[in-house]
Amino acid sequence: MSLHAPFSVFVIAVPRLEKNYYVDALQGNDDANGLSKQTAWKSLERLKDIQLRAGDSLLFRRGSVFIGILELSAKGKADKRVIIDAYGIGRKPCIKAPDASLYTILVQNSDYLTLQNLEVVNTGTERLAHRTGVKVLCENYGVSHNIILNALEIHDVNGSLIKQEGGGSGILIVNKGQDVISTFDGLTIENCIIRRCERNGMIWSSYSSRNNWHPSTNTVVRKNLIEEVPGDGIVPIGCEGALIEYNLMRNCPGTLPHSEAAAGFWPWSCDNSVLQFNEVSDHKAPWDAQGFDSDYNCHNTTIQYNFSHDNDGGMVLICNSGTDGGVGNQGTVVQYNVSINDAIRPRATRSGIFSATIHIGGPCENTLINNNILHVNPKTASFIDRSIITSDSWDGYANNTIFKENIFFAPQESEIRLTKSTNNIFDGNYYLGNFIGKPADKSAKDASAYYYSCISKDPMGFDSLSFLFDTVIVGDGAAVLKVVSKDAIHRFFEDMKN
């Protein structure tokens, strides 16, 4: 028998205390501990020694300017996010990348991380292909959950103007990996400002081939301002169910080389994308330059309740390469959008002066275009293209396209060019003007007292059709977006019938 009484050892788990780290370029000290405003660090260099964990925050003092790059990799939790943010009062803390840097901020292989309220600059002495402001990367990682970019101000990123060289961007989203398939779930980009970034605003790089397609899910891009950007505005690639809404792109400079094509907001190799309540204007790309685009390798894209105006290339492009070997472009829906004074390209493109208000290129299948207002204003020169619809070849022609109950208004002679596209159905459209190539339409309407009464005081349409729009503040309060009111445009089309 043992003479010693049994005993037990109890281990009490002490929960880890979450930490707030502070960085102050004005009064900080890299020899301090960084755990309070009074003991803040001074430089980005000091951050290389810390590992952010669930519930931690990294806070930059407002009014500070930091030279360097910020690289982040952190795994938060749904109830304990990792937060990178500003503190204090004044202008957002600014991070400026050194010369020849491909990015200013890198968020890599992270979960439940929020990056917000920072100013980001990446201006080199020379243009640099692939240069970006904020890069979000998921590589050989698996699923990166719930990354949020909020209220960032990204500007003056001088990337390449050439797409084939790699371009450049304000925000670059990359998911890749052969050893471990890697995607994003719950990526959100909202309330950001992107100014003077070249070539593009936001663009993705991912599994785009349908032979190796692993889509990211629950992608949301909303309430962002993109201006003074010459190329593509928002281009999700390899996504399922992306939602692009309440974004504004405007004041695009005409600085792209003559061979370059670009447009406003458009998915590529995506399924079930929704682009709604956006506004795109002033796009001046030498080729394309539409406000919106449903591109090839896309299924079931919906483009609705958007405002497109003053774009060189028109309101919308729907396209598919007949030799790409992918899944094509199928099931696009374009509905309840308003286009005013689009298709105004004043110079030659790669194949002459071309700017249809609606352009369908290549063998797109099962497209529905209904209840849109295409208000074409007088062209400023005789050589500007006057086609309101063109359906032409990209190694093949469109099939099964329905145009239903749209308003085609053109005060000058305009043309509908269907070329060799097949099975086009026109039903109940309004042809307000003189149209060459007017198709058979069993319920066509060649006049509308109601529409002419609406625009009687302003034939240009901007003021007279203003009742169709709501206004929304975007870009962290920087701009006013005009969006098509869902209720107003549905009432409008009902009134057109009465």
C-alpha cells in the first residue's frame, strides 16, 4: 500500500490577451514596445518582428507618412478579426512605396483581416509593369476567408499602360497555386478611392481557364470611386456570384496607346455575376471603352440598373471568342439600364471609327436585352459611328439574342447592324428616330408621346430623365453616384405602355 496520497495537476488555460500595436511616424520610437500611443513605434521596419494574431490591431497615427512597404499575413477569427486601421485625428496615415516596388501593401495568406483608413501611394521614377497599390494574395494556402478592404485611398500608381506587359492597378487580387488550390471566400472591397492609377482600378489574377477553374466565392465590390484611371475599372476573374454594385468610375484620361482595349466594369471567366446600381462615364480607351461588359468564359452575367454616359465606346459590350476553346458567353441579361450620350468615339480604333451603343461580338448564346433606355444624342462630327446596335464577328456570330421593350432614341439617322448573327428576336421595342436596318418586330412602336413629353424641355436627356435616378454617397464620402432607381424605372416603363 502506498504511503503517499494521490494528487492531481490542474493546468489552467490563460486566454491570450489581444494586443494593439501603434505606429507613429511623427513622434514614435522603434526602441519602445509599441503597445500604447505613448510608446508607439516609428517605422514600418519595426513591424517585421511582430506576428498579428486573432483579435490584434495594428494602428497608424493619422497625419503620419511612412516610406516603405507593409507586408501582412495574419489569421483572425470570425469573432476576433485582425484590424489594420488609423488612430488619432487628421488625414489618413500615408504609406509610400520606395522606387521600383511592385506593391505598397501586401496582404498574403490571411483570414478575417480588415485593412482600412489608409492612404496608399506607389509612384516610381519610371513606369513598372505589375505595379499596384494594394496586393491581396492567396497562394498554395487553401481558402482565404473574409478579407475586407475598406475606405482606402490609393493614388498615383504608375504601372504599365500595356495589358500584355502586365499593366498596373490600384488594387490587385491574386489567387493561385498548384500544390494547394487557393481561393477567396468573402472578399469585400468597399468605400475605397482609386485615383490616377495605371493601367487599371481593380483587377484579379486567378484560375481563368475552364480546364483548371476554381472560383472564388462571395466577392463583393461596392461604393468605390475610381477616377482618372485610363484602363479597366473593376474586373473580377474566376469568381462565382460576384456582386459589383454602387461603384462610380469617371474622368478617364485618354492616355492608353492606340492598340489598347479597356472598359468600365466587367467579369471574365465568371459565373452568375451581378453588376448593378453603378455609374460609368468618360471612358476613352482606344478600343472598346464601354461602360459595362459581359466578357467571354462567362455564364449568366446580369447587368442591371446602371447609368452609362459619355463613354466613347457605348453602354455595353457582350463578347465571346469563337476560337478560345472555353465555355463561351452564355445567358447574359442586360436590363433596366440607362445610357445617355454614349458611343461618341472621336478617333479611329484598330479597325476604323467604331462605337456602337450596344456591341455584341462573337458567338454569344442566349442573350436577353430588355427594358433599357438608349438615349443617343447628336454626334459632334459626321465621321462618328452611328450604329445603335452592332452584332458582328469574333471568329463567329451571336445566336439567340432577344431585344425586348427597349427604347432606342436617336435624333440622327442610326443603324442596327446584325450582320450574320442568327435567331435575333425583337419584340415591343420603341424606335424613336430613323433606323437603317430596322428588324422585324411584331410589336414595334415608332412613336411615344410620353417619352417625347419627358424630354421636351431637355432633349439631351440628362436633366429631363433625372427622375429615374437616386443619389448615393461613395468613396468614403468623396463623391455622389447617380444610380438608376429600381422603382422609378419600372414605373417609367409602365407609363410608356399607357
